[in-house]
Amino acid sequence: MNRCPCNTVRATGFFLYSDGITECESPAGELFGAERLRGFVEETRHLEVGEVIRELDERIGAWRGGDGFEDDISLLVLEVC
């Protein structure tokens, strides 16, 4: 698991993920990557945890260009209040 510490408006939290997210390839073979994931975390930090997970699921699916992944996709978002 990798982690990306983040600060939210309401709390501090942790965004834990497997390399299946950062190594997810687009149809053109480009990796989703850590920088794109960091941008996503910053962009969605104001959302509720469930919304963040749904948004990432949608975004990574769109990035992949269809259903199914080559690797496992694991994600855990912890919000410390």
C-alpha cells in the first residue's frame, strides 16, 4: 500500500492505495500515475469520503477506457476528525 497524506477542510486524513491505481494504463498505454492521483486528492479534498471513492472509481474507469483492470485496485480513505 502507498499513502498520500492530505488535509481536508474539516479534518486530516489518509488516502491509502495499491499500485493498481497509479499503474492503471489508458488505451494509449499511459499510466494514471502518482502525480495525477495527487491532483485528484487535492481536487476532491472537500468531498465526503464516499464521494471521493465514487469519483475515483468513475475517473479510473474512464481513464482505463472500459471495464476490467490488469491489476487489483485497492483504496482506503481514512478521515480523522
